[in-house]
Amino acid sequence: LNKINQYQPLIFMRKMDSKLPIYNTRLENKAQSPPSLDLDTMRKKFGEGNAFMANTEFALLSQFLGKVAIYDPDVIIGHNLYNQHIDIITNRINKLKVSGWSKIGRFKREVFPKFLQSSNMSTEYIRNCVSGRLRCDTFVSTREILLRETNYNLRYLCEKYLNVNIPEIDAGNLLGTFTSLDEIKQLLEITLNEAFYSMVLMDKYMIL
């Protein structure tokens, strides 16, 4: 794990405030307001240069694309990369019409490959959007390697094969965690662990 520990974590977080309609309609205790989470707090917790704050989702995605362009990664690693992470990111970029979307790949383009957006072409759509970078989806690869398993959830694989317990995020109460600074920090740490142990799985089974 020593070589993996050398990687630098980057955290992108959008400002969450009580003015958002989704916040008011889904948060059970509406009397509570989200805590003030400033950039200095994030930097103290996760290190200088590792945390980036944005006031809107548009600004968040713009920051993310800018960092992808600067680091210019050869490989993008994740667990269930196609059906969750890249799929959500590209769809939000497309929905909000964020400029420079093709930085997520290596070919400069202006228009999304919409002809591939049908449900039966979703994987090909993602591959096309991220053209020029190798995608390592540990969910897909462990299904090919660990043939006797019936559960390929990241938490299950980490617990069984890496002896690591990653707490589960309660999606139903996700917005509720934004009422406590400690819970936000815990949420970010869980997210970082998910990214980190996806790399560990890749390394353990020599997927690349």
C-alpha cells in the first residue's frame, strides 16, 4: 500500500444552504440550518491544496474539469465507474451546459455524443465521452475475477478481501448529515476511503 498512499486526495464540495428547495423539502428537521463549512475548515481537516469549495453545482463541475485538465490522468479508477460516477458527472455537465466538458477525456469536442445516450448504449456513451483515458472499473473487473461471489458491492469486497470496514452512507438521510460539521467530515472521509480502496482493489488483483 505504500505506493498507493503517495497519491494526493482532492475534495470538491458544493455549498449547501437552506435556500435550496431540495433541502427544505427533504430535511426532516427544518428548524436546523446547515453549518458554515468554509475553505479554511476543509484545508485544516484534509490538507492545504486538497479542498475546493463552490457556491453552485455549475461552479463545482467547472472546478472539477479544470483540475482534470491540469492533472491530465492516464487512468480513471472507480467502483461502478460506468453506471454511477462518470454517468452522473457527464449527465450533470450536459444538463447544466458546463463549457469544456470534453476535458474529462482527451479529445477536444463541443457536442456530447447524444446518439449513444440510449439505455442499451450507455457504456459506449461513457467510453466515448472519456476517450483518451483508460477507465478502470473495479466493479466490472472483480466480477470477472471473483467468479464465485454473488455480491460485488465495494463495502462487501473491502470487508472480505481487504479486512477493511467502510461505513455505509445512508442515502435516505444524506441531506440530514449537512446539519452537523462532524457528520460532513465523516461523509467526506467515507467518500475518500471508497476512492482509495478502489485503487487498492485494482492493485491487489493487478487489474491494469
